[in-house]
Amino acid sequence: MTMRRFFLTVASVALAIILIVMLIKFGKVDLRLTLQQLRSVSLMAFSKILFLNALLIYLSTEKWRSIDAAWRRPSDSVPPRTTSYALTSVGLAIGLILPVQVAMSTARTLGTCIHGRALKRGTAGTLLEQGFDVYMVGFLAVASGITWYGHGGARMWAICASASIVLALLAVEPSVRIMRWLAARLKAPASGPFHRIFDSARALQHSGILNAALARRLVVLSALRTGVVVLMSIQTAGAVGLHIPFWQMAAAVPLVSVVTIVAVTPGGIGLNDLAGAGALDLFGTPFATGAQWVLANRILLTVSYLLIAACAAIVLGLGKSAQRGAGDMRKWNAR
């Protein structure tokens, strides 16, 4: 690690701590009460959080697999669904301390090394998958902004959010056509560091990625993923005895998701939490309630991410062991 990177890391961690302290101070959070609330979370409530988290990972996995299926070559092997799920869950767990884009890309790239073209299928595939999440929450963030500006409530949010999803789907085909047109007209320089990048961009028009049907599927999966995030957020609030109206949580989540793109603290710690409490405050939930929720939410989700990642890794490891055992048995029988 270079000295510059070391100082940036220290500054990032320090900023995260400062932001958490600010959240606790301005939100007047009673840490003792928060710990009591976390201890009182029932097994049923936590099981629901685990289920929704597992569903969230499944949707992310399906998006990545859909992209991978569109541009892998016939000679590339296909990672089993269990492997893809395990890599996604491990990536999200690592994302607790690293930017989620970096964490997911790293886990998937390392996990697809044996399947061919790991950098493209793991890193580029993840960035494209995450890009559709950004695309969807961008439309929903506009709906949130309109609702806030118009001093609206649940009905206005529902109408604006529904219109945003429809517009996002309608914009897919024109966007794909524009990208195909641009890719066909890109002229790569004869040499230099950008030659390969331009060649890759032009090659997109001959791949299955620039496909309207695939893009619509990814937009729908991203919309479903956002919905699951909202449900999970409502569930974590209820688990610690906090009441936050559903529409206010649904309106706040896209705004927080936009903030997560700016990765200036490890895992978005502090920044995402302040954004969550602030966004809820915009729509009528007191900042103190929002601050109490974001801290409990982070702890509950951290535990659930680690549990799911551990279980997925164990299942994957057992599967690999069983495959090796079956292979050894076949070799023994062949003798």
C-alpha cells in the first residue's frame, strides 16, 4: 500500500466515525435504548429480515447471470447458480467495509477465474448490473423529489413512482438504439491506452448485451430489488419497535441509494446513515426516529449479510467436496 492510499484510507475511516458521531449527536440517539431494542428483536422478526435479504441477493444474482449469459462465449463454462449466489452474498458481505461496487466486482472476478474471462464476466458484468440499479433508482429519486417539492403524501408518491417505473421501461428501447448507434460510430485511435477501451466499446454492438428485451428484464429486476430494500427497511424498523410509514420509507430509499454511489467512507458507513435519517426527515419522519432506525438497520443487516454469506460459503464448500469425492470415486472404479 502506497503512502497516499494509506492516508486516504485513514481519512475515509475517520470521516465515517465523525459522521456516525454527528448522527448520534444531532439525532439525540440513546445508545443504551438502541441496544435494548436490538436485544428484544424476536426470532420471527429476524427470520423475515434474513428471508428478504436472501431474496435481495437472489435478484442481484439473477441480474448478473442474465448479463453473463448474454456475452459469454460458447467455450466459457457456466458458473452453477449456487456458486453465483455464494459469490454475490460474499460480495455484499465485503461491501460492509468496502464500496459495494468494488466488493462485488472483486468477489465475482475471483470466483469466475476458472470459468474464463474473469475480468469481463466478473468485473464488467457486475458494473453493468449495478448500473441498472442506478438507472432505476435515478427515475425513482425524481419521483421522490417531485413528491417532496409538491408537499405530497402516499398517493402522490405512488402515482409518481408508478409513472417513473413505466417511463424507465419505455426509455429502454430508445436508449439501446442510441448506444448501438454510438458504438457503431466510435473510431478507436491507432494506438495508445484508450485503443483497447474503444475496441471493447465498438464490440458491444455485436454482443447480446445491447438487447432491449434483456435491458427491460434487468430494469424489472432492479425495480423488484428496490422494492425488497423498502420491505426490508420497514421490517428492520418494526423489529426494533419503530413506526415509519411505508410511503415515507419508499420515498427515502431511492435518495439514499443515489448517495451510496459516492463511495467516500468504508461501506458507506456514516454517509448512508446520515442520508437515510435526513431523507426520512424530508418526508415527515422525525430525524431522531430516522437516526435510531438507521443505526439499528445497519447492525441487523450486517448480521444478516454475514450469516447468509457464511451459509452460502459452507453450502458451496460442501458441494465442491462432494464433487471431488464423486470424481475420486469414479477414478477408483475405473481402475
